[in-house]
Amino acid sequence: MTDRTHVLRADLSTGTVTRERVPERWRRRYLGGKGLGARYLYAELDAGVDPLGAENLLGFFVGPLSGSLPGELRYAAVTKSPLTGLFLDSYAGGAFASRLAGSLDDCLGLLVTGAAEDPVRIEIEDGNGRILAAGTWGADAAETANAHPDAAVACVGPAGEAGVRYATIASDGGEHHAGRGGAGAVMGAKGLKAVLARGPTAEPPTAELAALREAATERYAEEDVGRWQRAAETLESADFADTVGALATEGWQRGRFEGIDGIGIDAARAAASERENPDESVPGGFRVETESGETVPRGATQMTFGAGLGLDDFDAVATLGGRCDRLGLDVIEAGTAVAWVARANEAGELDVTGRLPGGTRIEDVTFGDPEAARDLVTAIAGIGWDERDVDDGVADLVCALREGVEAAADRVGYDGVPTMKSMSLPGYDPRVAVGMALAYATSDRGGCHRRARPIEAEVFAAWDDDDRVEAVIAAQDTRSVLWSLVADDFAGETLWDDYGASFMAAHVGTTGGDLPQTPAGLAECGERIWTLVRLFNAREGADRTDDRLPAVLSEPIANGPAAGSRIDPAAFEELLTAYYRARGWGPDGLPTAATVAGLGLADLVDGSTPVGTPFPTDGPS
């Protein structure tokens, strides 16, 4: 068995691919995936680097246990986000992730630097890589995958080529996406159309690891999350959010959607032709045929394009999601952009009139209109601009929307839907569960529900601020470990009790080395990685002011079981302060020198990275 000790480095400016050894100390302290990606970014990027410039680094990472863990094998895309200007890690599974791990052989990842003069692709096999002419620039995700039937493909669609700051890296023809934050825009700016994995599917390298994986898979199948995923995958998220009154509807104006039956899990089952992995114990998403081709909608599609846009027709919602998948657009950002335009039109705040390339007038974009939504997301992706003269004002607004909802709001002066750190919030309304607001605010990549999801427990319990802080920190640190091992988001929950220590012990017992093998050692890695990312963001200028809540969340929810719920800004500031105290950060939201030193990060911090001032002591020592 070969341990993963190297990375590939593809310099697109010189057209060369080299192998280099990962410092042993980095592997021990940051593992792989998110953690190792964060360490490379911190080491190699200067503060203020343009995310769309040649100096930015884009990493495709796996973990030391890739192929051995339960559930779907995944990869991590790590870079500086063009949407937020902060750290970005985004994940995707499927055939590309599995074959990437097999193709990398003894490598933990592919580092992409520089920028190509002409579009290129990178092919990986047997732990080596080569850079070739792209050949498919201008093609969508499905067309690009079809052009390389003998490989697994991750690519950018037209949105990434056009520099949309929330473009995705689409794999397996658009079925899977490293979605949030705009890694696809970084890839497009580098002139990198696709990464091809030509190696085999990664498998457990020893009988002991295979047995551990099988046991964990069987255990997961009997747990609540496993039964939920097998029954509904993520599409039931919309039903859950609607039931508790937390389904952000028509641009965050309400908490319940009257048309939920038309877009929820029952509608998905009725429309689906089969499951994504029909022979697996966890069969994956629902395959749906649309006029524009097959798609596999996830929960965010139903929440954002369904309830978020007031669309109660499953086929229309799935078609919009499928269009974004092929164009390489993040569905949450794209759907929220449409919702923002519809709300601005309703409020009379949009100062632009004229036609989009698809024919819809921008002032006619409203809730409940799938054709208008289609034309707007297509225009955002850069399709059709050569087909007609587009009104300058419309073009200017669409260009602003390509930079994100926050950029468009700044241009127009209308702040209708919430963002945090320039990232649109997903469809879980945190006014129903204040712990979710804390999770959004302190997320290290912007308004994200994947770092911590306390709403799933808080809505059924009477939590106080101590409960919220404890739950959010525990989830953030644990997921930092699991995303550095690059575990499956759902089946990976079988590792929560020991952070995957049993798998690490089996791995190290075969390969040797000094990787952490105990729950305590891995837990420390999680806290170290979360803190390192906070330091990276602090070096980019982020502090407590970036953890603020958007104003809309202080307004009461209009309907449903949570009607009247709001977040009190003063009370939230107290909650945020409690979180910082528990983290060992200062009141400015920055890790203190003592915390940095305690996690072994002191040697990283230089004059460009601010550290926090400790809280005043409560009394004499």
C-alpha cells in the first residue's frame, strides 16, 4: 500500500506539471482536503491577491483515507473565492471524485497555478499529469463530459468561462458540483476548461480498511440519517423547512410555501425515472428527465428555484436546476439573483428596463415565472449576448449580478434578500432557530449551511445561547476534520464519535508515518484547521464586522408556525461574543496570540496577519 505523500503542481503559465513532496509536518497537522488546502493557500498567497488573477491557487484535494471511508468518495476544491474574497472550500462526489483519487496514486492533490494563454485541460493518471489543449472551450458541462467518454471529467461551463463569480466546477456531466463561492470562475480565469481523471476508481487498499468501511456502511444504513438519505436524499429538506416554518419563500418574504406539495419529495418520486446509484445501499439523488436533458436535482434546487421563486411545478424547477448544472452556475446564488430582481421589481426599486437576450424584459421578471427565470440565469452565464443588441442598462445589471447579489444590491441601492460575507443564504431561515444564524455568521466561507446545521435539532428543543455555541463549534470543528479526510457529508456522520480514528489507525498501521490516530489528536486538527482559515480570512481583512447579520433577519417572519419570529440584533451580538469567548478569540472576532500558540500556529503569523486582543478579565487574578 502506498501512502499519499506528494502533490502534483500544474503551472499553466509554463505548461509544466511537477511532483513535490508534502511537508510531513503539514500532513500530520492538516491531513488533506480542506486542511492541507488551507495550509497551501496560507503559504503561497499574499494578502489581497486577485482571486481571478494568475497568482491565485486552485487545489483539487483528496484525503489520506480516500477510497476507504463509508459513503460516496468526494474531492475538495480549495481556492480564494472570487465571490467573497475569502477562503473557499467546496466539495463534490460522483465518478470524477472516485477516479481522481485513483488517478492521483500517491498524491493528495493537484495544485493549479498560473494561467494559460489558450484554453487547456489537465489529464491525471498514475500519479502524474499533463497539460493539453482544451478542445471544448464554449461547451457546457454535459457536452464536455461527452467529449471524453474514456475519462471522468470535472470542468467549467459557460458561466466559468464568462467569469461569473459563483460559477461551479461541474463533474460527471453536471450531476455533481463543487458549487458555492466560485471555484469555477477561478478555473475559467486560468484558462483551464477541464481536469480529466484517467485512473481507476479508488478502493480500500487493505482488507482491514475494507472491513471497517463495510461495517460503517451497515451502521449508517440503520441510523436516522442513513434511512433519510435512502428514502429522500436531500430533496426532503424543502418539506422539513416548510413544516417548521423556515422555508425562505419568494425572496425571504415568508416562511412557508403554499405550493410545497408540487415541489417536495413526493413530487420528486413521481417525476424520477430512477435513483442516481440504484444498486447501492445509499442510492443517491433522483434522476429526472426534462426537455433539455436529464438532471439530478438536490434539495437546494427545490428550496431556491421552487419556494424561493414561488414556483410550484416540479418539472419547471428541475429544468431550471438542470440548466444551471449544464451552464456551471451555483443554484443558490443563481436562484437568489432571480429572486432579488423579482423583489426589486415588486418594490419599484429597479431602475432598469429592457430585454434580456432570451426575450424577457428585465422589468417583467417576477415570482412564479419560470421562463423569466430561465432567461435571466442564461444571461448571467453569458449565453446569447451576441444574438441581439442588449440594452446597456440591462447589460450593466446582469454584469453586476455576475458578481453576486450583494454587488447588484450595491449598484441599485436595494438590499432585498440576505447575504453574509457576500454569499447568498440558502433556504433555511435562521429566524426560526437562532443557532442557525450563528452558524451562518461564523461560517468561514460565507453564508453556508454545510459548516453547521443546528436548525435540525434546535427547532425541536428549548436551547439557550450555551447550547447554540456548543453545537455550532462542535459541528465546525468536526466537519473540519472530516472534510480534511474528505469524507462523505452524510455517511461520514458515522465517524463523528471518533473523528475517523479507527480508520486512521488501520491506515497508519499499514503505511507507517506519524499521522494522528486518536480522537483527541484528530479533534485538535479540526480546531487548528478552523482557526487557520480564520487567520487566512483575517489576513484578507475580515473581522467581527463581517459576521454581522443582514437587516432582513431582524424583521418578523410573515406566516407559518414561526410567524413573528425575528432575531434581535443586540441579543445576537451577545451570542456572537459568547461564541468568540468559547473559541479563545477576542471581541474583535480574531484568534488571540495565546490560542494561536496553543494550536501550534504561531510560526505562521506574521505582520500581515492580525491577531485578537483578549477579552478583559472578569476580575483580579
